[in-house]
Amino acid sequence: MKQILVTFIALFTFIATNAQQPQSNADTSSLLQAFKKGQVHGQLRYYFMATDNNAGLTDYFANAAGAALKYETAPFLGFQLGIGGSMIYNIGSSDLTKPDPATKQPNRYEIGLFDIENPARKTDIIKTEELYLSYKWKSSKVIFGKQFINTPFINLQDGRMRPNTVEGIWANINDIKKTKIETGFLYSLSPRSTTNWFNTGESIGLYPTGIHTDGTKSGYAGNLSSKGIGLVGITYTPAKNISLTGWEVWVENIFNTALLQADFKIPIANKSKLVSGFQYIRQDAINDGGNPDPVNAYFPKGGKAQVLGAKAGWENNRWQTSFNFTRITADGRYLMPREWGREPFYTFMPRERNDGFGDVNAYVVKVGYSLPKLNLKTQAGFGYFDLPDINNYALNKYGMPSYTQLNLDARYSFKGFLQGMDLQLLYVYKGKSGNTYGNDKYVINKVNMSLYNIVLNYSF
């Protein structure tokens, strides 16, 4: 597979670089011209990450470097072919295969920069990310094959070296006035921090699985059966400052998730706006939740979960501020595979999740400030996440205590000679608010810790 990937990328790069004509939306006159007038895109990425845990617990660091390359033909009769892949190298890190001696807990964050299935692997972490055929008509498009998609529940989740990729058929329909429709069926996924492709059931449980509702270790990894995922999302914009969104995610034989969301912007003086939003999510088990044996099921048979969310804020050309709230009811755990993407909650903060919890109250304040002349964007966020006690196994899947979280994020885009390069600095601190009963396995990599991120990208 590695040799095939490298050969295809080299071949397409050679073809593309034989012609310098810019790609346009108009069809080329022949298939040969479609290949000659295609385009190559790529990215070089360096990522430094370090975790500073409580005294007496293991600290970690990692340095990763990688590259991604994609070739896409010019349109021919509305069709385009795309192929792309990536490679990652561990260029200097802690030993990510060794658990912490005191708690026996494994590394959590840095391991995700590489291959979680083989933490000792340091070179030639190669992955086929895209291989698709697309067809475009007017402003709409359908794509079949390996590709990237970005939805509320299955998305890029690119907080490591490379994002999630999926395989299936996906359509973006944009030719209905004031309405956007996104829909498709997925049957294979390759989550970030992996190099292989997995069917739907196999893709759930590649990351840590936590505990069953009775406190025993969850057994669903490798034991789920599903033919695929059907998704449909509709965004209706009746007016410039109103957006109404609905999503349905049906995971055959496992669970169904529905989202309703409304977002509003009210113009006020001095080119400012008041912003607000409301969100409702409902989840229900399908059949046995993926396996007839409850211990090996992902979703409890007959189980359900409900989430309510709201935000209110103010913004202008430079400032973005918001107060955000999420309530996961005590009906059951909110469950969405961490392998598939980040959460759509207003209170989401990078480097932590609320998947696996029920009876949650989350409060987050976000403040962003941009300096356009300096190509600099900054954001700060502070949140309090009130979770069930770590011994409440039915509503606390990962043994996470209540916590506070501070995020400080700065992003700079270079100009001139270094145009195409951008730098991100992200600092995260999580403080303990809940009881851990003196057991540091509920502390390490979870609370009373700092996480440092330096990311340098060069895109072309």
C-alpha cells in the first residue's frame, strides 16, 4: 500500500506540473487536458505538544513532523478525480509506550500525534486519505470515495497531525433558495491518529472505551456490528441574520442522533451584533445498541440521551464574546464516538470532551480578539464543567471529575516570503473541582494539569 500511494502521488504530481494553466470551473476539452490542468495542493506541519501533570505523575512531550499532498484533476464533463495522502514522523518524544508507574495509566494526548494502534512506530506513518470521483452541477456537488467531510457529529477533528477521513457517498446541494442540504451514506472511516481504514463498527472503540454502566470495563471495541452511517443535514436561512439547522445521524443497528439548532444575529450600533443560539440533541438506541450482549454494546438497549444548549454574546469586526451553556440531562449518557469528531456543543473547548456523561451542567465564557493588520487572532475561554461523581458509573463513563478549564489560543498568519505559513500557540489548563478520593488515576492527564501546543503549518 505504501508503494502504491507514493507511486500514485508521484505520477499525478508529474502530470500536474507539466502545465501551469490555472484551474477553472469550466470543463476541459478532453480527459488528457483534465489531467494536465489539474492542481497539486499540500501542507507541511510541525507539532510540539507537552503535558505537565501533578507532581509525582509522569510528564510527556512529543515532536511530530509531517507532510500531506493532494492532486485533483480539472473538471471534465463535470467530473473530477482526486487522490491524496500523508506521512508523519516522530522526531523526538517521550516513550509513549510506557504507562505512568504510579497509576498504570497510559499517555493520553501526545500519542494522538502518531499511530495509536502502534505507539512505538516512529517513521513511515503513511496514510491514504483521499481517493474520490466527484461530479458538480451548478452549485451542487456529489463525491464518491475516500474524502473529508465536516458535519456537527462527524468532522475533521484536526487537533493533531492529520484530520479524520471517511469513505462513502456525500452530496452538498446548494441550488435551493435559502437552503443548504448535506447528505450521504458512509461505510468506512479512518480516524485521526490511525493509518488504517475501518468499517463502521470497527471504528468505534479505537480510542479508550471507559467503563460500562455497572463499573466494569466496556467491551464494545471490536464487537459492534453496523452496515454504515446515514446522515442528512438541512440549513435554512430565512433572513440574513437567522440560521435554522437540523441534522439526523442514523448508525445502523447502534443508535440515532437528531439535532435542532437556531442561531440569531441582531445588528446594533457601531457595526456590532448581538448573537444568540439554542440547541437540542436527542439520542436513542437502535436494536441492541450494536451487540446483543449488554457488556459489548455501545449504546444501552432502550437507552436515550438529551442535550440542551444556549449561547448569548456580542461581536463586531474585532471582538467576539459569548456566554455558553450546555445541559446533558440525567436520562442517560450522551454517546458519540470520539473517533468520529469533536462535539457540536456551544460549550466545546479543545482538548476535552463531554461524550460519555449524563447529568452535566457546563458553563463556558469565550472572548476572541482579532488584529487584522497584524494577521493575528486570539481567543480565551474559561469553563466550569459540573459532572456526576466518578463513582456514578451509569452517568460517568471515563471517570472524569468535575473540572475547570482555561484555554489561551493565538494564531498568526505570515506575509511576504513566508505567505502560506501560519503559527498556532495553544495553552490549556484543567483544574480539579470534583472528588477523586485520593486516587491519582482520576487526576493524571485529566485535571490539575497543563497542556502546551505549538503548531506550525505551511500550506501550498
